[in-house]
Amino acid sequence: MYIAKILTTLRKTILDPQGKAVENSLKSLGYDNITDTRIGKYIELKIDAKSRAEAEKTAEEACKKLLANPVMEDYSFEIIEGGE
Amino acid sequence: MYIAKILTTLRKTILDPQGKAVENSLKSLGYDNITDTRIGKYIELKIDAKSRAEAEKTAEEACKKLLANPVMEDYSFEIIEGGE
């Protein structure tokens, strides 16, 4: 069993209004040393695969087909062995 | 300048309907070896701090005060030196 930890983020060139809103909220709390706030998704899933390579392939396909928007988002993931 | 990479996830005991929806979508795409899908938020922010300790303190406070819901969510973060 493998655990895939996937991050999707909006591409750098795309405006991130949610991130901007969080940044403004932080500023209003007094944190004016925080900038460039970007918000993405974190997805954790367990993959029942025979090998790490197979788990990586499954995670890659899941990102491409469903989890990330290939036009607007970048994704990255790491595969960890473990889980029961 | 430091970059904080923050993850917030729903606590294990709390039902994650968004994760369940993603899991069902993956199953309908034929990935029936994927289970325990959990969805969280990924937040990246730049902190202008004099030291790593100060950046950690700022990130910790931002999580507690704004980014994570302390009742329902866990958070973790890592601080990376860099950015311009």
C-alpha cells in the first residue's frame, strides 16, 4: 500500500483571488510582512499497488484525468510507502 | 525572505465528503485501487522575517488565527529559505 500526497497550485501567471483575500485578511490582522499568498489543493490518497512505479503511474494519471486542471494548474506529488 | 508551505487537513475522525466525491469519481474512471481520499488546503506564503525562528512564529500564528479551523482541522508547515 502506498500513500500519494498530491499538491495542485494555480500557475504563477494566473491571478489567485482566494490567495489575495487571505493575504488581505492577514494584513488586517497586522501581518504586513506576508506577501505572495497562493492557495492550492492538497489531496492524499491510498493506492493499492504492487510497486512504487505502479503507484506513481496511478497518481500521475489521476492528476491528469481528474485532480488538476491542466490549463490552469500545476501539480506535484510524492509517493510514500506505508499505510495498512 | 522565507517561504512557508502550509497544509491543512480535516481531522481523521471527521467525514470528508469532498474526498469521498473525488474517490467515487476515480472509481468511475476505473481506479478501484484508490481509497481513503482526503482533501485539504495548500497555502504558500512569503514571509519577510529576520530569522527562521521569526518566520516559523509568524506561520504558526497565521495558521492558528486564520488559516486552519482549530476544531476541525490539523495543520503542518515547513519553512524554506529563499525567494527574492
